[in-house]
Amino acid sequence: MSSPRSRAVTPVQLVALLLAFLSISGLTGVLGAGLLVPAAGSAGEVAKAVPTVFDGLPDDLQIVEPAVESTMLDEDGNTIATFFDKRRIVVPSDKIADIMKQAIVAIEDKRFYEHHGVDPDGVARALVSNLSGDSGTQGASTITQQYIRNMLIEKGYLEGDAQIVADATAQTPERKLREMKYALTLETKMSKDEILTGYLNIAPFGPTTYGVEAASKLYFSKSASQLTISEAALLAGLVQAPTDYDPLTYPDAAQSRRDTVLGVMLDQGVITQEDYDAAVAVNVSDMLHPDVQTSGCSGATTTMEYFCQYAIEQFLNDETFGATQGERNQLLQTGGIEIRTTINASKQQDAWNALTAALPVDNANGGVGLDDALTSVEPSTGNVLAMAQNTTYGQGESTRETMVNYNVDSNFSPGSTFKLFTLIQWFKEGHGAYDTVGRANRTYTTGEFKCSDGTYVPVDNGAWTVNDLTGKDGPMQAIRALGLSVNQAFINMSTKVDFCAIFQDAKDFGITKADGSAIDPLPSNIIGSGEASPLKLATAYAAIANNGVLCQPNAITTVTDRNGNVLKEYKPNCSQVLDSTVAQKVSTMLRKANAQYYDFALDGGRQFAAKTGTTDNNSNTWTAGFTQEIATVAWMGYANSSSQQVENFSIAGTTLAVPYGSTVGAYIWAPYMNAALAGTTGTPMADVFIGDVPRPSPSPTPSATDTGSSSDKPDTDTGDNGQGQDNGGDSGSDGNDR
């Protein structure tokens, strides 16, 4: 970086500068020679200085596309958030009010339409002023020169080159001459209106606000095409000192400057006396209708902040937009790109409504407030349709304020929702929904959990006893074990299949340890002692709905540049992770078990497939499920203390002793699904053969007729009034998915 230079300009430098300008422009006779030579003191000194000033001057000027704010949009094109270092929106000439153009010309360069980039009268006036010793150095910059200076500053900013910025702002004859040369050249390449429009799009109008459109929105919440005389005058006055005249901070200074501009406009005949009187009569504070925007996800549409964060992380991790995260972030903050996302505003609001109706943001359960979260995805694409949680986005002292996305960045014990993977392996190995599973003896030994390689999974101390609630003992049909979420029965099922393959199935579906490896093949993990995020579970269950095709979760559909060119279109990233027949069997069994054993349902009898889950001490409760259209996972617990017991709490105004997975199903999952699917016709779900239903024994009475068939019949042995009970923890305390 160059050393600081004196702001003083010597008489020799000024005369050299002026003569150089005259030699370029061919404007002779405009200024009297008698004014020039005596001031320099020596014609020889001037003659020596002029060539030096020209040395090293570039011959061309690159028109810089200024930094522009980027936008994130929802599925329907509504703005979610903006991203910027400098708040700027570039607009064409016809989107800028004529009065705005007239105001800026009046106060900054009244001969703009007469000169060719450099104003000889202005140069002469500045020369006389500087030679006479007036305080300050007169710049005599035209709008064209200011446009060039701003472009050079912007170039340095975009390239991260401080020297370019320093050179563009240095108070030296060399810099002034360079501006003049560029200005004369630029005026041969661009029309006056193009130059004026470019200037109005790049000039500073506030501490972090650039361009007239962003300024108009900031101060008046309107487009620059709608500016009034008084508003245009206020904005025109800002470019001289954007911070000093900032009307939001210094309204009195801004008003004085605005009135000065109005006076100039009156003197030049731009406005009438009547216009002037009406404009100055308005107090600046009364004119302001500020729209102060926060850059990034902190300023996102309410309820969408966490999704915004998730989508931006996807963008910043994509090398399509730069080799490093720094380059990608630079594009985001300055490139004016448009990120169209998958989020459905209506479903997002439905999710927020369901979550907060159950547990308001300021709920006091447990003294800190219970958390709930919900993610909804489209099975056929992986597109995230809704992502919400009942907390406030931010970093504050309140326990209800956080920047942690519980749907993505938090992992909780999944409880019995993990039983999905035992069910998958059950069907893969040819078993059926009506096979007998479970036993009276709940104690299992090392030799009972066998993997395909012939090894056995060791059990601590040689034996492990499964805890379950009363009424869940003994053998039963697999579909009943699923509907009632019977732990001992699922442990028994795991001994009848390749035990290790269950955890490989989970890995194939994206349910893994933090490092991406398979969850440890331990008996307790069969009933959900591992970890999973709501988004990962939603993706896994969506793959069942999608016939075994898992589509990676996705938040973005397209990214386009400032000119509308597509930089990347995101296609579904899907792969077959399970045979479609097996997936349909799992879906069919879930649906039939739900219809028979669950005490929550969807409106109009709409078909759905789901699995609830409850972990030790009722600390994490879940419902994970799907229709053919959407897959949704809802979770409830204490996010910052996920093993803390939940008890004696209030949900939707109802006080309960403890929650279960079905509590989440009834109060959050089903209300969301009903709202999200309202007005749509349900797509029929899979209905395939899942095993022969055992026929009842023939009656010994001759008049009795055996009407049994292979079709499914309701299991009337509900034992505990049809209330599904489960325990997902490894310590085996009671849980209940009702």
C-alpha cells in the first residue's frame, strides 16, 4: 500500500493538470493564457510537468458491474431473505423517476448535458479557488468523473485490492487527470442517460446503502420510479456526504441539505416556486417510511430463518459457485444472484401453526420451555417443503432464542421410529406381517444375535433383559407388535434375521453415527438408542413412500446470476436403496397397523403410514410418517438437554402427566398433515401382499362355516385397549406410543 500523500495540490501541478486536460480535449481559448502561465511561475516548469502527469495512464476503462444484493426466494418466487455487504439494487433508466435525474444533475453537475465528460468551467473555477488559497481543494468533478471514481472504488472492493481504492481516491493531479481521460473516453462509448443511470446505480446514498433504488426502498419503502420532488431532492443531497446527511440518524442535517438542493433546483428552473414551497414545508422526519433490512437469514421472513440457514449452507458447500467458501460467500454478498428454494410458504406456515399451537414459543414447561420441530419433504424429489421449530432465531439471553436448527443440526434418540429398519430386514428375508414374533422370556444371550458372516453380537455380561410394559409379553403377530410398538417382539424379530444388516439398512437410508459410519449393532439400538435428526428421519421414511428410492434432502431448485442466466439447476439426487416390493410391503404394513392400532388419524380417512417413538423418561417423542405426497417427522423434547425427563407438561392447553409418540402424532403431526394436504385428493398408497392372515380354527359345530380368507382381518386382541406402547431406550424404562 502506498504511503499517505498530502491533500495539497501545488500551483504547478494544477496548471500541468489543466494543460494536460486541454491537450486531450482540444478545448482551446476557453481559458485565458494569462490566467495560467503567471500562476505557474514558470512556463518551463509547466512544460516539464505535463508529460509526467500522463505517464502510466491506462488507455481504457472497464465498466464494472457493481456489487448487488442477492435474494433467496421461496417456491412461488416470494422473497425470503437478502444478502449483501452493500445494499444495492440495480435498475434500468425507466425505473428511475425523471425528477430524481433532474435533482442529481442540478446539485452535482448542472452542465452535465453540455460537456463531454469534463467541465472546463468547473476546472477553471477549481483552479482559481485552489490558487487563491480557499480552504479545501475544489474537485470540479462531473457526474461522469464521479461515476468513474465510484467504478474504480467498486472494482477495488470486488477484487479485494485496497491499492485500487487508494488510487481512486487519492488527492493528486495524477488521479484527477486519469479521471478526466477516462471521462472523455467514456462519453464516446455511452450515452448521457446510460452514464447518469450507471451513476445513480453505483453512488452511495447511506452508510451501507448504494444506488438510488435501494436508497428509495430504505428511506421511503418505495421504488425509485415513484419518488416525489422532496424525496428526490433528499436523495440527491446525500451523495456528497452519505453518512453526515443520513436522514435516519441526522434528520436535521438531511433537511438542511435537502432544502439546499431544492433551492438549486428552483434557481435552475427545474421546479416552480410552488413546487419549492410545498417541498420545503414537509419535515424530513414526516417523509421517512424506512424499510431497514438485515442482511442474511437473521433478516429472513418470520418462521423461515432456520430453513434459510439450511439452504445457505447447501449453497456455500457447492463448488459450482467457487473453489472456496470465501469465493462463494463473495458471490452471495455481491453477485446479485437469485436462489430459488423448495420451501412452500403455505406448508411452512402450517408447520409453524401446528408447532406453536401445541407448544407456544414462550411456553414454560420444565421452566425453560419444551421444544418441538417439524420437517416435511417431498418423497419423489427430496425437496424440503417445510422446516420449523418453536424458537426465535437469534443469539440472545432468552432460552427460547437460538440459531441451532433442531431439524438439521441436532440429533436425538429416535426411539421406536428406528424399528422401521428391523421391519425392512424382516421383509427382505421373506418374513410376513402375520408371522409370530416375541416370547415370554425377555432375556437374551450373546448367541442369539447373529450376523451373516457367522459372528454373534456380544451381550454385556452374557445376558440382556428387554424391558417392556405389562401386556406386551408373549408371542404375537408381527403387525400387532408393530402397531403396539412391542420392544420384546422387535428384539425377537432381530434374532430371526441378519442382525448386522439392520444397521446397514439404516445406513443405506442415511441414519448413521455422526462420522457417517453405521450405528453400532447393539441389541438396545434396535429399539432406538442411537441418534438421528428430524430431517434424516423424514428422508428415510420418504424413501419408503417412494418405493425404496431415497432422494437426498434438497433446499434449492435453481441459482441464477444477475442477468437471469442459470448457474445451476438442482435435479433430484436419488438412488434405489431398497427393492420396491420390500418398500411397498413396509408401507402397507405400517398403514394397516396404523389404521388398526393408532388413536390419531387424518381428515377424511386419508391413508397414511407412520411410526411413533418414545425414548427413556419420555424425553424424546416422535411421529414419523408419510402419505404418497409428503413425508413428515415431528419431534418434541428439551433440545439442550435431550435426556431430560418430560412430565407434568401442558400441550395445546391440555395438561398431561407424560408425553408419548402418539402425543406428538395427535397434537402436531396430524394437524400439520391435515392443513398441508387440505384441498387435495389423496393418492392411493401401496396395498400389496404382506403375508397370509391365519385362518380361525374350524368350528366343531356342523352349522359353522369357515369364512376365513387370505385377506387381512382386524386383530381383536388389543390387550391394552389398542394403545400402542413402546420403550426406545437402552435402560428399558416404560414408554408408551399411544
